[in-house]
Amino acid sequence: MKRLGISIYPEKSTKEEIFAYLDMAAEAGFSRIFSCLFQFRVRNVVQKFSDINAYAHRLGFEIILDVNPQVFKEF
């Protein structure tokens, strides 16, 4: 069976908006999330990503994150 996915952009939405989107997507049968860490400072979003990822995992989502190699230097 094919698995459907969605993209989220935490730098462009609030956590609450993303949580609502995840709820809708989970109810509609989506099971994957794609996001990226490319164009913003890592330290400013680590907690937000952690909260979103924890919520998504509780809903049963698999998370795929595309990371710019420069991001690793930020850590």
C-alpha cells in the first residue's frame, strides 16, 4: 500500500497551526511528513521542531527531514 505524505514549514507557521494540520492529515490517512532545515538559524527552531516531531510521532507519522550540511556546524 502506498503511503501519503505532507510537507510542513515550521518557520512559516505557528506550532498550533501545524498541530491542527497534522490532526487533519492523520484523519485523512497521511502517514509521512517532510520538512527541511535550510534557510533559518537552527538554535531558534530546535525546540519548535522537537515539539512538532513529538506530536507527529504520537499521531503515528514518519518524519523525513532534509538538512543543509551547514546546519550541522550550527549545532
